[in-house]
Amino acid sequence: MPELAGKIFKINGPVVELENIPPSLRMFDMVRVGDILLIGEVVKLNNEHAFVQVYEDTTSLKPGDPVYTEGVPLFVELGPGLLTNIYDGIQRPLEEIKEKEGFFISRGVSVPALNRSKKWHFHPLVKKDNEVKEGQIIGEVDETSTIKHKIMIPPGINGILKNIIHEGDYSIDEKIALIKTENSETGIFMYQKWPVRKRRPYKEKTPVEEPLITGQRVIDTLFPVAKGGCVAVPGPFGAGKTVVQHQLAKWSDAEIVIFIGCGERGNEMTDVLLSFPKLIDPHTGKPLLERTVLIANTSNMPVAAREASIYTGITIAEYYRDMGYDVALMADSTSRWAEALREMSGRLEEMPLEEGFPAYLPARLAEFYERAGKVKTLSDTLGSVSVIASISPPGGDFSEPVTTHTKRFIRCFWALDKDLAYSRHFPSISWIDSYSEYVDDLKEWWHKNIDSSWLAFRNIIIDLLGKEQRLLQVVKLVGSDVLPESEKLILEICNVFKNAFLQQSAFDETDAFSSAKKQFLMLKSIIYFYTKSESIVKKGVSVNEIRNLPVYQELMRMKSKYSENQLDQFDKLIEKIDADMKELGV
């Protein structure tokens, strides 16, 4: 029987105040509240009372009801079976609960996060009497047809491998190894438990130097993010935050995807849950769900569980990182998570700061984003966690606290523009308000693997887009007819770039994904067209004449005309630019 943690003294929504607490009760201990054993967590302690945030509806609780402590912090189970699963914010498997409870979850329901009866084929990689260290990989399991799940020694355990089972089929509850440590013997299972608010250990963080290739041209070419980097994706309602994250989940070259629906509307999360199982991974041809973990915590679920869902997701991401995988974590959205913090802080009667958010909002954001990164793991492999977190600022105001504080801890900012979204320009990432500080870190990868001209071409187009903004202010006042031909050319080239390069269709099989090589060749073609046009404009040719060239339409259609198997056609496009320019007789 769990130890009594006290009795309910007062109930304030999801926050329950306890009296008669034992001296052994600690911060962040998991508790079971009331006779129906609702899951909760200790979030505040003083000499006589404790405050618990309850992860379920507190209706029918009353003062005097008992509360029991489990003596451990909120944790997640990490082992085979995570992939393809759908969890709520505190890692309860929703599919299994549906089979047990039906479509409505009863309060206090307790279902193991990982299936205890399923057998996994374990393949040992070490031998008896070998010395083993924390984080070392001692075996493998085929978790899905595309991902090998690596069984690791839990952190903090070092010793001699006294025994290890033979290759065969075992459940996660069966002991697979026995390690003799200095003072005792420790059994090893195929799964381990880890407190969600504590980051998993690693040897060292390493510099980021490889881009997370997303296949989205506006991202990879203009505002790239590194594997192990952090991105904020702010935008007003309807600007396409969820669309961007879905595209990244499908097309990015991350090996594992963790998708957290944190406080989003139920219909949006339902769409994710229905569509993801049907999506085919373009890299493997297998279902995308085979390398995905979904965490669903919608806006109508208990607010306290919304706050926990972010930590649940990042802990699972760190676990796969420790195996040496590149993990992409999509959090949609951190604004809803911050709102949960604000509500819980208000219930705890803490002093609010700007817009009612608690004083520790920046610290919590920092704790979350700092768990991303590329690291050398305890097993001497390299793994990474990349965080792509959307923000839903009220009214699209980027000066509100969540967006402002988030910018302190991230190096990449993809600002979504509702005007672009409403004009059907997707991805609706603003090339004016967005930025990436990873460009200098990633330029060597681009120069080595793609072309040494990448950064120079990127800088040319960024400069042209900046000039276009200034020229558009003039056009608004006096019209475009008064501009010299050289400035009209800038407006025309930027128009080509925005429509032929930045705009991308998720429904076009050829255009939905662009490899890094295709992106560079498209950029090169546009820059080459601009350079040639600039030289002949100086000789008296008008922009209208250039616009009427046949190759102009070729440029506008190249994104969907040339597939990944036809990249050699870009050389012919360059030749056609030369030929058409010569026909102007200059």
C-alpha cells in the first residue's frame, strides 16, 4: 500500500492543497489523489501544507480525502513499443485505454505505457564477464521494420556483466542481464524509467555542423536549421503553423519524429491522428508512423497534463538520441503550454508578471530548449534532438511574452505571415521577419556536399529581397512606371524567386520535396538569369522584353517540371537562358 501523503485541505480547480503531510514528501513526487486515485504531482511545499497539481478532472473530490505518495517523481517508461504509439500528456497509451474503457477515459485509469505481454526478439551484442558502463548498448530489438531499438545500460550503472540472456523472444518485464556493481547486483530489463523533468546525461555537447534537410526551399536555403538546433515558428491563427510541422515530420531527414499536440484544438489533433497512420515515409516507403511517437493533449484535456506533455516528449526524444539517432521534436504549441503554466501559477496564488505569466516562464522555456542539441552520448555515438516549436501569439503580436522570451533561447525564427497564407503562398514563412543564425555553422556542409557558391548565391537573393522591400514603398507612393529599368528588374527577379522558388505545393508530387541539390540548382538558375538580365538591361533592353522570353516561363515552371531524377535538365536551362538572351540582339 502506498504511503499516505496527507489529506485534502482545499481544492482549487486542478490544484489540491494537502494537510498532515509526512516529512518524507518531496517536490515533484507523484501522488494518487482521493479514493479514485487520480494522478498528481507535488509542485509546492511549506512546513505544514503541500500543493499538488492533478492531471485529471478533480470533480467529486472533497476535503478530508486521502492522498498517497508513490515516492518517485513523474517519470516515463522508455523501451521497445514507444514508436507507433499514441500517448496523452502523462504517457498513458490512448489506444489501449480505448480498448479497455471505450471512447471516454475514466478518471484514475491506470494502464502501463509499454505493452507487458508483447514479445520482442532480443539480439545480444556483448558477452558475459565483460565490463559494461552506463549508456553502453548491450543488445538490439527490431522495434519496427525501419528502426532498431538499442537496449542500453541505464545511466549510473557500471560494473561486470555477470549474465546475459541468449538471443530470443522476451517481454520487457523479463530480466535480460545481471550486472555486478561495487556493492550489489543490478538486473537489466529492456526498458528503463526516467523522471521527465531531469535531462538525460551525455558526455559532451558538440558543435552543430549538419543541416536538418526539410525539403522545404524557404527553410533549407534561406533559414536553415541544424541537426540539434532549435526553431520557433510563431504565427497567428490560420497562418499554417501545423501545416509546416506536418511537412517537416514527413519530409525532414530526421530518423525519429516526436509530435506533441499540446493544447491544440481537438479537430486539429484528430486530423493528425487519422492522417499520420496513412502517411507513407518517402525515405523508406514504409508507414511514417513506424518512426513516430504521437503525444496528444488537446485543449479539452486537463490543463496540468498539458504542462507535463512537453517534458514527456523531450524525454522520449533524448532517449532515442542516446541510441545515436537524429530526432526531430515538433511541439504544437508552446503558447498553450505557457498558458497552462499561467493557470497553474494563478491557482497557486503566485505573483504574476507580464500578461499574467509567472516570473519563472523564461526559466522554464530555457530548460526546455536547452535539452535540444547534438551530443556525444555515453556510448560514444553522436545523436541529436532538434526542436521545432510553434507559438500562437494572440492577434499575431510577436511582442507578447512567450515569443519574446523564446527568441532569447533559439537561433532560428520562422515567422509566419497570415497575408501569405491567405493568398495561398505556402509555406507562409515571411522572408522579411524570419532569420537563422545557423548559416555560418552550416555553410561548410553546403560547400562540401553541394556547391562552394551556395552562401554567395544565398546572400545575393537575400540582398535582392531587402532591396525589393524598399522599392515597394516607393511603388506604393508613385507607381512602378517611374522606376528605372534596373530597379524594375529587381522587382521582377524577386517575383520570380517568390513564385518559382519560395512557394511550394504539398499536393504536387514533384514539388512537395526538393533535395538540397535541386534547391541549389534552382537558386543558381535564378541568379544566373538575373546576372544575364542585369547586363543586357544596362545595354538598353527593357524588363518587358526579358519577361516575354520563353525561358522566363521555363524558370517559373522548373519547380514542378524537373523531378529529382532530372536534375541534369538544369544545365540545359542555363544554356537556354544564354540562347534566349542572345536572341534579344545585344
